[in-house]
Amino acid sequence: MNSSNSVRPAGHALVEALIAQGVTDVFGVPGESYLAVLDGFHEHRERIRFIACRQEGGAAFMAEAAGKLGGGRPGVCFVTRGPGATNASIGLHTAFQDSTPLVLFVGQVASDQRDREAFQELDYRQFFGPGTLGMAKWVAEIDRADRLPEYVARAFHTAMQGRPGPVVLALPEDMLSTPTAAPVLPAARPAQAWPHPQALDELRERLLRAQRPLVIAGGGGWTGDATAALQRFAEAWQLPVGCAFRFQDLFDNRHPLYAGDVGIGINPRLAERVRDADLILALGARLGEMTTGGYELLKAPRPHQQLIHIHAGAEELGRVYAADLLLQSAMASAAPALAQLAPPPGEPVWSAWTRAAREDYVGNLQSLPVGPMDMAEVVRALERSLPADTLYTNGAGNFAGWLHRFHRYPALHQGGRHQLAPTNGAMGYGLPAAVGASLLQPQRWVVNLAGDGDFLMNGQELATAMAHGARRLISVVVDNGSFGTIRMHQEREFPGRVSGTELFNPDFAQLARAYGWASERVEQTEAFEPALRQAIAREQPTLIHLKLPVEISTSRATLSSIRDAARRRLGQG
């Protein structure tokens, strides 16, 4: 570390600034635009690791996963200018919509070449567009080497403060080679907003008057202590708790107060319960399109349910919904404050409502075997065979519906999340997120569930896993030869008119072996668990290739049933 303010290249000073922020691993694809930084990683290789990935989108997804696992600290990604930045933008968009802290460093053309459309030049402020509908909370370019530590500290503060999210810093090539004696700054610590005591009093009074309350927990900024406080609050008040889209690990799914996930493929009974609730306590969730069923479960802009919305970002409160009570607070502060509220004396009037919510969830775990490959049983086998702290990842596609419906997540692990999944619906997220998580937390098992279309968007990151020594890592590829979600929508809107959704796939088992992974091919339900146990015994990266008929569309419907319903609706017989 540069404790004596010695002169060194700005690229080295940047690496030292990252070390001061507690960063031990960064993800990226090397580029000539930031060679001085790569040299800094070599200089400090005993304290920080640069994990070279095979495509910038995969690297950004790994850094986003690191942000979810980092206890509130940002994940870090480095990419080169132009095409490198545009490739990485998918991970940035994911971090923005998932409220994940992330800092993306982008190489930039030299200062004396700016505004000439130099090789790979891009205006990052324009491209990443900071704002409520952009891809970053803040975008800046560092023109002076002496200010580099200042910019890095601000980037970390901004990424963590309020609603967490991504930040972009552009690095002109000549600036990185400039000598500087600038000292590094202390690690950023976000200021925590606590809910106002009077607002907490009003929240308590509204809860006491409710008949059918429901908690919906979601969003970023949660810690293991915060989820434990949420559980204490729910237990004291006997409140049913649902989790927002792809935040199912914020509340123990085995707990008798857990009511299910409020997202895509929602249990119809839970959807009805959201509609029938007379009070919704939204805790950390943005209440976006997926969690609100297209803004229909909670009507925008004024829901018929009482709405209490607690969120870390002031800009999010009142943005879509005219709530009855708004509280700005970080989840690490809000949940403990709620846990201190005095509950009603005796059994609350909504006890039967709470028990019924749990019964609905348990009923939704039941399924009937469908076809030669029963995906519900696959998910149950994963849960039976792997440790409770196993981390699951997925990208986007109907295949994820089985994981969301049938897997029972514990609450947050002290090492971070149990569920890494993109709320922005980004395909290709699951495998790189799993690789990144496995490299960051090698003591945990990591399972990626992927569709065939989803997997091949970043399948090359199999190489990254092998290059950097991943071990307890399993990827289950569900191969139905189709972009299944889009095929489902086609059959709903244009029944029988298939276009663009059929896929020609490789032999995924052979592909995995080419990368050095072990692999298994499974076509019958009863063969899955033995293959899984073999993978666990190996403790090396293993891909399990599952064949699923395209007819099996979702955990609730077949393509035939979807097509027939659409034809009846359209009067086609």
C-alpha cells in the first residue's frame, strides 16, 4: 500500500485504492486501454486477484454476483473501451434493476484524442445515461491522476448509498500512465438512514387496525442481521411474508409465516391474497412490474390496499405508487426498527389469514409427474442432496419457474445470498454468476440452472471456471430445443404460428468435456439424482445435460394447453 505517498503510475494508485476499499477480487477482460492498471494488479498480486473472463458481459455478470455476495460492498469489473463497454452494459443494467452495488471501470482513449471518434471512442456519460431510467447511478471520467483516489472513493460511496446500484468510471489511457503521489483514501462507509420514530408509530397503528396484512420483502441492501430482524418482527406480529421477484432468500421458505414469492409464475392463490389484502407493507421492494403483476395486483398509481412503503432510496418513494405511508430507510436499519415495535396483545385478528397463506404455499409445492423428465423432482433432488447453504443461480427463461416454485430457500447466509437471479430478465446471467460465486466462496456449493438458449449466451465462461480453479460447481442445462418463454408467448398470441424460437443445440455434455468439465447426460427423472450424487462426489465442475420435451412449457401448463386456450379465446375452434 502507498502509505508514504510515493510516486507511482496512476494505474498502480488505482489498484491500491481498490485494496483500501477491501476489494480482493475483480473481474474483467484485459484491454490495451488500461495496461497500466493490469501492471498494478501484477504489482499487488499478493493482495488482489484479477479474474480474466472470456467476454465482458460474463465479466460484468460475475461482478454483479460479487456485489450481491459482498455484504453491501460493490463488485468490481474492468473492461476496455468501446466494444468492451457495450458488451458489459448488460451486467450494468442488471445491477441497476437489481439494486446491486457495482463499480465498472472502462478504458478510454487518450485525452489528446478525444472527440475525434478515435479508435473505439465512446462518450460514456451519454451511453450509460445516469438517472432513474439509465444504467448507472453516476458516470464520470477521471481526467487528472491526482484526483483518482477521490473518484474511486466517491464511486464506492455512490454505489452503496441509498438504493444500491452501479457506477461507471472512465479511465483515459494517458491518465493511467501519469505519475502521481496522491494518497489512497479510507474505505467508504455508507450513511444509514433510520426510519423516523413518528413514522414507526403510525406504521404500528395502521398495522393494529388491519384485518388482512401482508409483508412483501425485496430489494437490495439486506444483510443476514436484517433478515433475522425481519423474521423476529414477523413472528412477533404473526404476519405472512412474501418475497418480491427473485428475492426469495430474504425469508426462510420453511418458516410457517412464509407465504411464497410474488413474481413471475406466482401461485394464483397468493396473487388473490395480494389483491384481497387490506394492508401491504412493502419492505425494500421497488414494487416493479414483475412483483405487481404488471401493476395490477397493486393498481398504479393508487392501490386499493393500504400501502406502507419502506425503501432506502428517496427517489423511489412515491415514484409509482401514492402510498399511505412512506419511510426512507436502509434495510439494515428498517428491519431492526420494525423488530422493536410492540405487537398487539394476544392473538392478532389476522391469525387465520396468516395460516391460510402458509397453507396455500405448501399446497403450491405439490405437483404431478409430467413426461419423462419431471423438473419438480429435479429441483427436489437438488435440495435433498446438497447442503443448506448451497447457492443457486439462474438466468431468464421458463426453466427458472421450477426453481422458483419448488426450491425452498433459507434466509440469507452470512456469506451473502442463496439466490442469484436477474430481476431484469437478462439471459446468460446464471452461468457466469455461478462461476463468479464459486471463485469468491469456494467453500460453498454453487448450482446453476440454465435453459439451452440461456446457457449458450455465456457458455464460454466454462473456461473461466477451469482457469481459476473453481471446484464445487454444478451447471444443470435444461435442453428443450427452444427459446421456451418466447414460444409460450407465441402460442398465447399467435397459436400454432412458430417463428424464430426453434434452436439447434450442441451436445452440451461433450461441450463441457471440451472445456475440462465433467459431464452427465440425463433423459429420465430417475437417472438425475444418481448423476447429481456423482457430481457431488467429484468436487469438480460438472455439467448435467437434461433433455426436456418442448411440450413441457412451464410448471403449470403445456404448450398444447396454452395453444388450445388461445384458440378458444380467439374463436379459432
